[in-house]
Amino acid sequence: MAEKRALVMHPKDNVATAIEEIQSGDPVRIPQGGQSYILTATEAIPFGFKIALDEIPPGGLIIKYG
């Protein structure tokens, strides 16, 4: 299965942005800080939508662009 891609816009972000359509179960490569890691999508994510990098509790802040 080909890896999909998402980008982190700022080092302080807790979300990445999908730069292509992602389906549930797809591996997603996310470069960050000179490294990259792979997450598995738990649901479909449309192009341009956010992906949580860690669990964000209800009422928690979503940080994008620092």
C-alpha cells in the first residue's frame, strides 16, 4: 500500500494537513524536524483537512501554524 502524505506547518503544531485524499487504514508519512514518521489513518481524511498527531482531548486546543 502506498504511503499518503501530510505536512506539519509549524514545529509547535499538534496537527498535520493532508496534501492528498487519505482513506481509513492508509499509512501516512509526516515529515517533521528533519525526520519523518508514519501514522495509520483511522478514518477517511479529505485533501486539506487536519490530522491529529496525538490524541487531542475534548475541549483541547488544536494548534496549526504555531
